[in-house]
Amino acid sequence: MNLKETANGIISNFRAEYNSKENYALKDVLYIAIDEHNNVVASIFDNMLENAHEAILVLVNNCKEITNWYNWFHIYHINPHGGVEKNYNSDSFCITTSTAGGFKNQYFDLEYKRKCIYSKRASRQNWSENFVQIWNVMKIAKACEANPAIKDVISKLD
């Protein structure tokens, strides 16, 4: 499986869908390489994917809403078998995007069992750092969930 080819296919499909619509345009792509130890590295260059075990793409399209242009963030996960899914889903955890207080406030959300437990602004100025931070919080939360004593406490929150 070639992650770069799969990523390029996702980008081509995204362009075909969104660039055909009025007031939309693909603006940027953030490539997130996930190694076999579940560590991530983010870059705007696709060469990050050459030695990756799996990958996440964050695509940004520019969209005109009413009279203003806004950036919309879309997350795609390429699993180790080459399967593609919208957002990142793993066990009880999900990384998605959301808006808060208007179109220009886009966030990366870390959800646990469909409840947001951590959120970070998805501005293009620091999107790679913010996504890596969300990922690291998820790794800590997964480790806590694996601990039987903590898992018992978490189960009572449901």
C-alpha cells in the first residue's frame, strides 16, 4: 500500500467535489504521518508519508459564506490497510472538526464516546502543532483508559 498515492486520490476527489462548487477552493493540505509506535509528525509536504504506518490528512478549503471567506477543515484517516474514513476513529476516541461562535472559529475536537474532552483551535498559523497536541492528549487518554483503576472511574462518567 502506498500512502502517498492514497492521499493524492483523496485530494483529487476532494478537488473534484469542492472546486466544482461556486465559492469553494482547496487551499492547503496538512499531512500527518503516524508511525508504528503511534507517534505523529505533521508537515505540509507529502514526503512525510513515505515511511508512515498510517496517515491523516487535514484538507482546508476556502468557502464564501454570505459575504466573507472562511477556512473549513476536513479530516481524512488512511488506516494501515489503505482504507479511508472521514475523521479519525479509534476505539472510543474520535478526532473531528467543529465550529464555535461563527464560521471563522474552527476547532479540532477530541471526543471520547461522542463527548468532547479536549478542543484546540484549528487556525492555519499553528494547525500542525495543534493537531499534534490533540494527538498526544489522545494517547494519554488511551493510556488512562487502559489502566483498570482509571477505567472504572471513567465508566462511571458514562
